[in-house]
Amino acid sequence: MTATPQTSAETPHTESRSKEPRTARGRKTLRLILDAAAEEFGARGYHEGSIARIAQRAGVAIGSFYTYFDSKEAVFRALVADMSRQVREHVVPFILAAPDRLAGERAGLTAYLDFVRTHKALYRIIDESAFVAEDAYRRHYVDVADGYATSLEQAFGRGEVSDGDWQVRAWAIMGMNVFLGLKYGVWDDGRPVDEIAAAAHALIADGLAPPR
Amino acid sequence: MTATPQTSAETPHTESRSKEPRTARGRKTLRLILDAAAEEFGARGYHEGSIARIAQRAGVAIGSFYTYFDSKEAVFRALVADMSRQVREHVVPFILAAPDRLAGERAGLTAYLDFVRTHKALYRIIDESAFVAEDAYRRHYVDVADGYATSLEQAFGRGEVSDGDWQVRAWAIMGMNVFLGLKYGVWDDGRPVDEIAAAAHALIADGLAPPR
DNA sequence: TCAGGAGTTGAATCCTGGTTCAGGTTTCAG
DNA sequence: CTGAAACCTGAACCAGGATTCAACTCCTGA
């Protein structure tokens, strides 16, 4: 349950991976297991998902799983970190490529919705981490929010957005995007993503107040 | 905490309750179990929560639990439905009391944050239902969103808000509120709620676009 | 060529905790 | 008062599934 004794040079890092593979063969197996775990947890959720089934999907024995991870929770945590990274890596470039922050907001949401539609499993895993690994979940959103707040503040410096409370705004916009992702990415993928992004963009840019 | 069965007139539904209590004594026990379940699930979450502990908290035998509910999932579902109602019953009056929709938005968020801060357990239960009872979770948010959309559209009729995509706006604002609730209600209750609500209100009302 | 570390295997172990059940006790209509 | 329905009780049962482990096989460096 606790960290492996790991008699050799104590590895300070490696929070979730019990042991790094030493050979190409090992790295390949680890990857198989990680991918299988993503499938399994994505499809059945953490508690319904089983190690035996992960091993089966990966085409390895149960014991091999424990060569790379200390526990069920450990794989899950590794997955969350990995997918958190994936989302950002997919979305951020679109934001940066846009001419200004507000256009970036729109492009980012479009990219995000696209990503969610093609990675519904991932979405579920990050969400479920709130209950399996609170700290990992929290870290994910706090990281995103901080990046967001900073980005907004810089945009303010360039005169692209109005002044305001950056943290609150960051959390608000993030929540907006997450829920739109849930609604129009996971649950209802009928409407084109640009349409959603356009509507959301209009809201974020000008608000609800009637024109004067 | 929970809704009293109230009407002795036969409730047509009873999906989750296996059997309605017939006597005052039974109603009292059901109430004890329901409240105990809210505490237990709120504190430990669905999967960590145990029936034995719920029974203990309620001060009844395990068997009594099964007199009123068919399974662990059944109590959970009953709770979700009940709390979904509670949130709305607490927040809606504040929105209605406001002079116009935008002011209502602000009052509603303030009330919501207040509620979350004093009912963190409840918050967790509704959130976790996404994985235990997807349909119940979905129903909760779809209901809220629909109410929201309708309300916004009516406000538009009165000239209080601009025209736009009501559904997208409803989901966006809902997500915004939920995340602000998570951040400033559950995780970080240091800042005064009005402050948060004011900042969010500014965003919803006028958006991020710089003044022209 | 060969030792031994890296990796693999999957049946067996173990434990948690939901659910059942065979009686008792209480309530209340008639 | 009285009997049956409504309730209550908690030990025992049992399934599911995470984790362990002792015995292989594979690979590489000397």
C-alpha cells in the first residue's frame, strides 16, 4: 500500500509509477497498460473498472500490471496527469495562434469541444478524479485557471480585454467551457462546434446586458 | 433535511424508495436513514460510504435499511433527487425577488455560494451522481438549464437582456456558477461571496471586451 | 556461453462490504 | 383485547476483485 521499499537508490520522484521500465520491452508493456487503463476507466469508470480487465485489454498478465504500478489508484493518477497534459497540449496552440485574446477564446473553445468529442473517455476520467484523487483533480483545474488568469491579464496589458478580477474570471470561463464540453461535447454532439463556440464567444465578449 | 413524504395520498412514482412507510414510526425511521445517508455519502463519497455505517449513524439495524431501500444505489438516487430540489428551492426565491434578470443573476449566485458553503456534503453528492447515477445527474442539470433558458428568454421579452442562443447561454452560465461554487464555495471560502458574485456579475453583464 | 537482472505469468489468497433471512417486537384497526 | 401487518434486528452468507507470490522466460553484458 505504501511506497515500495525500493532498496536501490531511493527514487525521489516517481509518485505514481512504482518502477520505471528499464528496457524497450518494458516501456512497450507500460504503454499498453496505460492505454488499456484509459479505455477501461473511460468505459466503466474507476470503481467498475477492474485490473483484471485492464490486463486483458493490454494482453498481459495481472502480475505485469503490478510490475509497473503499485495499485489501482496509482494507474488512475498517472492517467489523470497524462490526460490533463494532453488537453492542454491540444488546445493551447489554437489560442496562441489567434490574433488576439478574445479570438483565442473562441478558437480555444472550438478546439476543446472537438477534442472532447473525440476523447469522451478522457473527459470522464478527469471528471471522476474529483472523487478518486481529489488532489490531482484540484491541481489540474488550478493549473488551468492560473494559466488562464495570467493570459487574461496579459491581454489586458495589450488592451484586448477590460479590467476585472482575473481569478474569478478565469474560474468562471473555465466552468463555462467545461459545461459546454459536457453538454455539447459528451452528451449532445449534434450541433456544429463553431456554432456553440460562436454563441459562447458572444456571451464572453459582450455579456448579456441589452445594447444601449 | 430531506423532503417529508408529506402526502399520504399515494405518491405515484416511488422509483427509488422500495416501500413507503405505513406508520408514523416508519416515517421517522426513513427520515433518520435518509439524513444519515446524506452525512455518510457527503463525508466519504458513494463508494467509500457503507450501508453499515449509515445504519449506525441512523441508530437502526442494517436490516431496517433494506426495509426502505432496495439497494445502496437506491438511497443515493433518492438523495440526489432530494438535494437537487433543495438547491433550487433555496436559490430561486432570490432570483425572483430581484428587480430584473441581471440583478437576479447576481443575487442567485450569492445565494448559491452561500448555500454551497453551508452544504458542502450536498455539493459532493450531486457531483458524484455523475458517476453513480448518470441519468439522475443529467436530469438535474438539464432541468436547471431549461429553467435558466426559459427565464432568460422571458427577460429578453422584457428588454432586460440582449438576444442570443438561450440554451448555450444557459449551459455556459450554469457552468460558470458551478465552478465558482467549487472554487469559492467548497475549496476556498475565504473571500466574501458578494465580492465573487459582483465580479461574476460584471462578466456576465458586460463581457470581457474592452470599453469602446 | 552464461549469470542474473528485467519482465512475465495467473492461480490462490484475502478482505471488504452489500444483501439476505429467520426470527422478535411494536402498532393499531376492529 | 387480539391478531396480523408493519417494523426491527444483526449475525451469516457470499461475490467480486485487488493484491501477492513463487516459478518461469527473455535479454544483455562480460
